[in-house]
Amino acid sequence: MNIQTKPNDLAAFWMPFSANRQFKKAPRLFVEAKGVHYITDDGRRVLDGTSGLWCVNAGHCRPKIVEAIRKQAETLDFAGTFQMGHTRAFELANRLTAIAPKGFEHVFFTNSGSESVETALKMAIAYHRAKGNAAKVRLIGRERGYHGVNFGGTSVGGIGGNRKMFGTLVGGVDHLRHTHDLSRNAYARGEPEHGAELADELERIVALHDASTIAAVIVEPVACSTGVLIPPKGYLKRLEAICRKHDILLIADEVITAFGRLGTPFAADYFDISPDLITTAKAITNGTIPMGAVFVKSHIHDAFMNGPEWMIDFFHGYTYSGHPMACAASIGTLDTFADEGLLTRAAELAPYWEERMHALKGLPHVIDIRNIGLIGAVEFEPDPAQPGKRAFDRFVQAFEQGLLVRQTGDIIALSPPLIITKDEIDQLFDIFAKVLKTAN
Ligand code: PMP
């Protein structure tokens, strides 16, 4: 047996959502992280302008979280939650429902955002069945929506590039139009003025299929992965009202927006909407251990508890649902959020953040700037010959200058850890502005 390995050979790891051939010629590798910084394998400090992948809301390697994980590893490494349990999972569920928007009294644990989405979609269909409405099975997503990569999430998702390799996907899915409209809303600060009426598309879909066939609508309150598409004023409330009218469940996919990103614990608080299910992951453990959770309103949960005899309960779950290590990490995370007021800190920083974001206006090729909470995006004029290249070049140059940003298409998104200081916000924008001024 050949047990020799080459630690620096990058071939074996087939990286997700990456242009592997390109990356491996010029890799970007981290070896450490602390607070708002990463350290690269060649010893450079890089300011984390994206909270990892939108998940490290409390900053990196936080002591309470590290300690909680260490202790848990020594005490109870694994216990399942099928027909048995462990105390940490119940403790965490109670802690989570205490900070959730009103009416969310139950939590179903998963291991990722994608799994939370699958769980919520299946729960919605099974809920209607439990209520005797077995024909309510259709699912409605949105163009430019991102709901993870499993079959259901890819199907309700609205990204052509993510769908086209995978055949027909799940049937019975429709998509609302996205709300991104630079002709009316360019350079909006916070929620754009125009486009609430796009929610009425749901009425068109209801007219086409009949409400008796539709189970749920799933939307990201802010569609982050496809370039920070902020809902127009009133859009989400209008969508909610149409869902209510037709007994269609509203699923808010808050995998990114939950846990303080907008300056409120959840985006449902920010937009004053009351969905039926909320999907979460990422910052629930500050990115440290994979975990997701679906927040469930009582009327959904109770429909299963009081459902027909054959149904017994919700036949769904994962070996690692409520994994003790993830629960401990999440409890350490919630303690850190509470100690430092992080669930509302973005609200304090948002005005400063907004000013610095919009000061980038006028730099070469910039065609839009948008912001909400501690999220921002800069959109570049597309080069038709090379879609996405402008933003990608700026992402690479920012990295070389010591700043991590996130590129998607012709857009660069920013979402630093919520512990960032104003001085560090200045550093972030100083580097970013320099890159935008000098890039081709
Ligand atoms: N839903 C949304 C809104 C997301 O932003 C993401 C991840 N960016 C997911 C689902 C999928 O999460 P994961 O990558 O943890 O499966």
C-alpha cells in the first residue's frame, strides 16, 4: 500500500462551486483565522469582508464557542435524536425559540441550509396532507432565488446555471419573477421604492393552477447569493397577504439573514412579516460546526400532532439532526451574540456602512450600489464578451490587497462579521475603493 501523500498537491479535493482548473493554478488558501481576519498559507492577513460564506457573524475563533465545542467533545461526542435524545438539543431548541419571531415555538434540526430547505418543503406538503388537503403539492420559488443544492432546493431555486446540468428536477414548481430592476431602483439605499406589485404575480400563478394545488411559496427575504437583491418596499407584505388569502404557506429562507445580519434577529422582524416556516443554518453555529434549523409555527407542528392516525408524525430527519457538537457550538454562539449585542449590532453600524458603500459611486464600471443591514453589493457593467470577468478580476485583486469579498456574476457582495469596528469598515472600503479605481 502506498501511504505517501503530498500535502500540497491540490488535485484530490474536487472543490464545490469552483472553477477547479483555474483555482488550482493560482490557489487562495487560508490556514488560520481570528476576529475579522484570515491568515493565508503565505502568512498574509486578509480582512474577512464576507464572514466566511455569510456565516461567521460573531467573527472567527471566538472563545466561548471554542470552549463549548471542546467541552462537548470530551463529554458527549454523539447521541442520535431518533426515538432517543440528549439534553443539549432540547436546551438549544428552547434557546432558539426564545429569540425567534413571535409564534415560532418549534425547531427541527438539520445540518445545512440545503437540508433546512428540503425539510421545509416536505413539511409544507405533508402539513397540507395532514389537514386533508392532499392536492396542495405545488411549490413556488423565484427567479434568482438560491435555496441550496439538493433536488427540491435546486428546483425552487431560480439560477439557470445551477439547474441546467440536472435534467427536469422536481416537478410541480413555478417561479415568480425576481425583483431586481436597475431601470427603476439603481443606487437605492435600503429597500428600493419600486416593484411591490411584482408580488401580484402570485395571483397569476394561483389563477393558472388553482390555490387548491399550491402548498408553499419560498423566498429569501434578501436574495443574497445572487447578488444582494433587496425586496422593494411592501413586496414581502403583499406576498404574505396573497399567501394567507389562498392558504399557501410562506417559507422565509433566512439561511443568511437570520441571526442579526440586518440588525434584527431575523429578517422576518426587519420586514414585519410572519411566515409559517423559517429556514436557517450558517450563523446558527457561527459557521463552526455544520448545522441548520427550520423554525416552525405551532399551527404547522400541531397539524402533525393531531394528524390522521396513519401519519403518526413527520417522517423525516438526519442521523446528525441536533448533533451534540453542533448544539454546543450553537449555544456558545448564542451566548456570544447575547454578551455582545450582536443580533442588533448591524442596526447601529448600518448608517455608517451605507455612507461608505455609496461613496463608491462613480468608480469605473460601477452601475449600482445597494445595501441593507450589514450587507452591501456593487454591480458592474457587464462585459458582454466575458460575463462576470470584471467582478472576478476585482475579487482576485482585492484578495491580493488583503480583503476577502464575494463575487457572483457581475456583482461583488460584502457582509463582514457583525463585530467589525468603524475603523475596520474604513480599512475595508479603503482597500476596495483602491481596487475599483485601479482595476481595468
Ligand atoms: N438558502 C440560502 C438562502 C442560502 O443562502 C444558502 C447558502 N448560501 C442555502 C440555502 C444553502 O445552504 P448550505 O450551503 O448550507 O446548504
